[in-house]
Amino acid sequence: MNLRGKTALITGASRGIGRACALKLAESGADIAVNYSSNKVLAEEVVRMIRQMGRQAVAVQADVSRQKEAEAMVETAIDALGGLDILINNAGITRDALLIRMKEEDWVEVLNTNLSSVFFTTKAAVKYMMKKRRGRIINISSVIGMTGNAGQANYSASKAGIVGFSKSIARELAQRNILVNVIAPGFIETDMTNILSEKQKDAILSMIPLGRYGKPEDIANLAAFLASDESGYLTGQVIPVDGGMNM
Ligand SMILES: NC(=O)c1ccc[n+]([C@@H]2O[C@H](COP(=O)([O-])OP(=O)(O)OC[C@H]3O[C@@H](n4cnc5c(N)ncnc54)[C@H](OP(=O)(O)O)[C@@H]3O)[C@@H](O)[C@H]2O)c1
């Protein structure tokens, strides 16, 4: 995949899937804006690694659940890198609880961080991309957005929302040569899933035909393809990367 000369903003790129996407796109030649919420040290480490590859990189702090911060983040990325070709909306959180025990703040925080953030960031980025008449938007949903999961009504709703949002804007933006696709990861080994008990992890593993958990790089490889010219006839799609868990 050749992304030389392209610039990318990746939300939640200090850790996990976002970090792997940042490193993979940089390895493929892109310059990267690394968004983070609170882990400055980790974000700066990602920036250092990218610069060592000979690419430009900048760390941009922003809580993407807040519209003003998301807009400022997009502006900072464009100013620092001289443009924006690729946006990966990856930042996300869980606040799991059965419905009966789910607090309003668990609902609001997850919906704002996982879904409203995608609206805020995409709207700001698309204003720029429309003028350039090109762009790639890659939104990270989850298989849970399609199947649902007990204890994750808020998370599942946010991830299903990303699918509807992405398909709608894929239709709106196709004429401007802005392609919008969704990656739906299955179980990927990151801080988000490390909090599960061994019993929960074993139960999930038994449902994965490929017999292993996913790695952040499994998602990053697809993100690099979706960011590249090779995927130029692909828009409005939801692609699961889940080891065959939900065929
Ligand atoms: N892991 C999985 O199995 C899995 C499966 C399906 C979908 N996903 C989705 O993939 C995405 C990445 O997940 P992950 O497993 O890599 O998570 P993770 O390891 O917990 O990392 C989350 C990232 O999001 C950032 N973040 C959180 N809240 C933010 C906010 N308000 N503003 C800006 N950044 C924020 C964090 O920044 P800080 O480091 O600064 O806190 C961190 O970089 C999420 O959308 C998640 O729902 C994950």
C-alpha cells in the first residue's frame, strides 16, 4: 500500500487499534496526526516512532466528545501536516452494565464519545475534503453494533449508529470523491478487552473459528487498504474483521 504524500488524522491513536493504524499508515508513507485524550506520554511515543520512519507526525490533544475540541483538532492537524486526506474515527470507550443498572451518565458518555464524536470530527474534516474533492473516512464500529451484547446496550447503540451515519454520508459524499467505510472489529487484544475476566475471554475464544483473538495490526492492515488508491471503488461498506466470529 502506497500512502506517500498523504496525510491522516487518527482519533484515539495513543493506544490499541488507533496506535496500530497510525504506525501502519506511516509505514505506508503517510504523515500522521495522533489524537489522544489524556495519555500524552503514549501519544508522544507514537509520534517519535513515526518520525523515526522519516514521516511527519504531531500529537493533538482533544476530547472528541466535545464539538469545539474536535473542530480545533481537525484544524490543528490540517495546519501541522499541510492537509488532510484520511480521517480514521477510532476513539471509543465502554461503560458496561445491564440495562436495569445502566446510569444515564453511562449512556450519555458512551454515545457522546463513540458516536457524536464521529459527527463532530467528520463534519469538520469534510468541509476541507469537499474543497479538495477527495478524501477517505474510515469509522471504527464493532461487531457488537450488529449483533448486540448483553451488558453493552449503550456501546452497541453507539456502534450501530456509526453504521447508519457512515452509509448516509457515503451517499452524500460519493460525488465529491470522498469514500466512507466502516471497519467492524471482533475481539481485539487491547486495554479495552484486557479488563475482561479469563472466563469471559475463554467464552469469546470458543466462538472464533480462526481460534485466536485479533491483534490491533489486523485492523490496521485493512485501514491502510481503505486509505489507499487500491480501494477506490469501495464506499458505504461495513467490513467485519473478527476471525469469522459472525459469519
Ligand atoms: N478492542 C476491541 O476488541 C474492539 C472491538 C471492536 C471495536 N473496537 C473499537 O475500536 C476502537 C479502539 O479500541 P481499542 O480497543 O484500541 O481501545 P483502547 O485501547 O481503550 O484505546 C482507546 C483510545 O481512544 C482514546 N480516547 C478515549 N476517549 C477519548 C476521547 N473522549 N477523546 C479522544 N480520544 C479518546 C484513548 O486515548 P487516551 O490514551 O488518551 O485515553 C485511546 O487512544 C474503539 O472505538 C472501540 O470501540 C475495539
